[in-house]
Amino acid sequence: MKLCRLIILSVAMLFLFGLTAPAYAKITVTVAHTHVETHPQHKAFLVFKNYIENEIGDRFEIQIYPNGLSGSNEQVFSLVKLNSIQFMAISASLLENTSKQYAIFSVPYLFRSEEAYENFIRDPEVIAELQAEEKKRNFRPLSAFTAGTRNFYASFPIRTVDDLKDRNFRVQLGRNNGLMMEAFGANDYVMSFRDVYPALKRGVVDGAENNELALVDQKHGEICKYYSYDGHQMIPDMLIGSEDFLASLSPEDYEVFKAAAMEAQRVEIREWKTRVKKAIKQAEEMGVSFIKVDAEAFRNKVLHLHDSLLTDNPSIRKLYVMTLKYQ
Ligand code: GCU
């Protein structure tokens, strides 16, 4: 009898706890990026996190790992494809080998102004065009962050295009970057973002090319005291998610993640110019000089590539035509 009562009690308690305890644990969503916490992308990811947690925080928790804590962009990209990390921001240039469409962004002098470029990456049709391919490739782009304009910088001043001749510059992965450097008469060294500082320090390369933030955030300005505004490329960092993760979401939850990505983009682009202005001041305090060059002369040196890049890679043609709307 006693045993019987005990069993009844245990079953009752199980039932009670079963009802009060949450039916499922929260899903932890990991976001990784290589930038410092003052970078507009980090702020954007905080917006991404807050947006999702405000809407569906009872079921999802977003954890952000900045500063390359989870590995290099290349390593994290592999983990996103495996769904070990769910989201990251990655340069479109690094996606070129996986999906040829992204090569559109490394076509030199594609846009005449940052405004034109920003409007292009905000265009929902552009993301839709990129998404069409990605579903087959284990990742899906949700939006694009600006990474400003890429310019050359080095330990020596670059005043004319001839100053690039036979010099060694670090560039990002991607065929177009190599062709562009060849057309400029310089040598390209492909390496990961986080290896650029040691490579500059040891003199493996004479310079690099990036936005102004790299001088300060990545300390490239400690070595490179000359930054020249030639404006050769505007390459966004894509906010991508793991395809497995995104496909596992209900349509309602997916809409929340999508809206969060759009909101993150809006904030990132808004923050960009303010942060760049500040970075220029900080770089000047580090002793960096900003040089105005005849950008048209640089442009003329590589403009012929547009035709050959479009012929060699037909997957960029549709997007190329779409850029014309924004010139
Ligand atoms: C930019 C971009 C980074 C990228 C880097 C690079 O700074 O924001 O995501 O990795 O360029 O040149 O590698």
C-alpha cells in the first residue's frame, strides 16, 4: 500500500514538473566576426541580437564572438557551412571561389560613389539574386554590410599609379584581385585578414589595401604611414547564415531573422561614416598621412578589365547590369 502511494506521488510530481518546466531549451545561436567592438559591424550584430531576442527570445539566445575569437574568416566560414556557427560577416571576396556571382564586387571601379554602392547593396533584388545560388551551397546571405572603399596604403607614399610598380601588396582571396594588381603593375600576396599585420611588420609585403578602419583597428597604421585615396574597390561583408540552420526555422521565425538582418544593415551603414571620420583622426595621431591622388589615372589603368571579367565570368553579368541603375 505504502509503495503504491509512493508511486502515485512520484507520477504526480513528474506530471507537475513536466507541465511547469519549459517544453524545450533555448536554442543558442552563435555569431562570429573578426572586427573589434567599436567597429560598425559589431554594433550591427548587437542590433541583430536584440531584435531577435525581443521578438522570440523565449526560444533563441544570440551569442556574439567578435575579434576573430572563433578563428579566421576562412575557418569560421567552414564552420558556418557545417552549422557549428550559425552567422558571420564575411567579405564577398572570400565567397568568390564558392560562388562566382560574388566576383561582381571585386570588379575595380564598379561604382562612382559610396552612395551608389550603398544603394546597390540595400536593394532587395540584389540579395534575392545572390540567395538564388546560395541555397545549394550550405550558406545563405541575409544582407550586406558596407566595408567602405578600399584604398592602397604602405610604408612608402603612393602618389601616382607608377608607385605601385613591382611592389608587394596583400590582397584578399579572389581571382579579380590578382588580375587587378597585375593591371596596376604590382604583385599580389593573398593572405587572411588577421595575417596582414605580422606580414607588414616583417616586411613580407610593402603594403595592403583596405578601408581606413584597418589602420586603427588592426594597427596597420603603426607600420603603414601613407594612405592614398585611389578608391579601387567597394566590397561588402555579407551577413551570411548557415543554410541548415535557416532551413530548420519555421517561416515565422525566419522572417524575424531576416528582418533583424535588414535592421543590422541599416545601422551598420548609418554608423559607417562616423566611424571612418574618427578612424582618420586616430590614424593621423598615429602619424599616418592621407594622400589625395589622381584616382582617374588609377581607374584608367584597370578599367579595361570590366569587359574581360564579364566575358570570363557570365555569372556576374546580371548583377553588373543591375549596378548601372545606381551610377
Ligand atoms: C575589410 C572587411 C573585412 C575583410 C577585410 C580584408 O576590412 O571588413 O571583413 O576581412 O577587409 O581585407 O580581409
